[in-house]
Amino acid sequence: MKQSVLIATATLAGFALGASSASAQEKAKPAHPTGYTDTPMLPDGKWRVHDDTRPRPEVVTPGATPADPPSDAIVLFDGKDISKEWVMDKDDLPCDWIVKDGYLEVPPKGSGVGGYIKTKREFTDVQLHVEWASPAEVQGDSQGRGNSGLFLLGAYEVQVLDSYNNKSYADGQASALYGWKPPLVNACRKPGEWQTYDIIFEAPKFDEDGKLVKKAYVTIIHNGVLTQHRQAYLGPTGHKQVANYDKVLEKGPIKIQDHGNPVRFRNIWLRELDLDANS
Ligand code: MG
């Protein structure tokens, strides 16, 4: 009896020894290498496939939900303070739009205040998150109904409109490139409901002679639905005219349109993009 216990103990000890030397081996040679140095070169001639020496992407901590700003975002409106990041477009004076209950609202027409607002900062390539709501009570029709707009570089509009059962022209609907491209689908929520825009904007580029070398592009996700997929602009947005790239413009503020309709905005943030990162 005693002998069998001894044998069992020795066997267990043997297993334990074997296990510990196996784990030492695993440490010495990981089952999954962090990368390779002997793989073929990629077509760009800079890195190998799975290159172990290639810098890893910068870490960004995501927001608690996809609506919340990630760690590298610039918060343009947090529901309280509009004075920090925004001014009136016409004269750079403090923004006089209504700030109430965590949202920003276009002031009533004829109130003596209002007009387009713009960010104090200027941007190029950005990822922009904006939430907006058209008036719960429908007033006006077509382009006179819940109309506003976000102007990237202060010039390239992503249309904001109450497009819920609104038979206005296609290239003027919510998330249209106004005067050019209708959205792929109409993903508008009912009047008064909060809606989300997640916009990826690529600024145009010009050479030293002012010749266009890259158009402006935009991708838009409206309420979680893709409505524009890296769509090129014809140029800065206009009304009843065909846009073009005559003017050199590579950088600018975000503007929000006052179209005389009390549209609300909240939770506005953006990330400045380095589209060549890790290339
Ligand atoms: Mg508009």
C-alpha cells in the first residue's frame, strides 16, 4: 500500500517536472511569432508580409459606445459649452445659437440672431460624428423643412434635411452632396427623433500651380446605414449651379448652416485623420 502511494507521488512529481520544462520551452519559442523577417517583400518595397519590424498602429481608446468620442477626438460640442470651439461665420463673434438641455438649436427666423456658425479650428481629412434632429412638428415643405447642413472645409456640404416622407429633389435629401449626389438610400428617421451622421471626409489637394490633384471625397453613415461611399465632390457646394474646383481650398473650418429652421445638434466630435499612417 505504502509502495503504491510512493510510486503515485513520484509519477505526479514527474508530470510536474515535465510540465514546467515544457512551459520553459514555450517561453523560449512562442507558438505564435510576433512577426516574420524572412517573408516576401510587399509591392511597395518597404515591408515584408507580416513584417515584425513594421511599426504597430497607434492605440486609440474607443468611446463607451460608437456615439462617444474616442481618446484622440476633438470634442466640438459637449452639450454645454458652444463658446470654446465655435463662432459666428459672418463676423467671428461668439455663437448666438440656442444651447439648451444638452443640444444646440438654430435660432428662430426673424429673431435678430443666427446665421451660419463655424469652428475656430481648421481641418483637412476628418472623421466627424454629429447627431441632429429636425423639428418634431413639421413646418414648411421640401427644402424649407428641417433644412441645415454641415460644410466641410466650410464649403463642401453634407445636407441635413427632414427627408422623412418629404418629396424634395433627390440631390437635396438628407446626406446628399447637395446639388450633385443623392444618398444611396433614404435612412431618415421621423421628425424630432435624434439621428446620427458618421462622416469620413478627404480634403482635396492641389499642386503648386493650383491644379487639382485629388478631389474631395466623402463617406457617410446615416443612422448606421451607408448613404455615401467615398463619393467624390464636383467642387464646393452651390445652389442651382454645377460645382467645380476653380478655387484652391485644402483646409477649413466645419460650418453648420442656418437655413431658418430650428434644427438641433448634439454630441459633435471629430478625429483628425492621417490617411498615410502606417503605410
Ligand atoms: Mg442645407
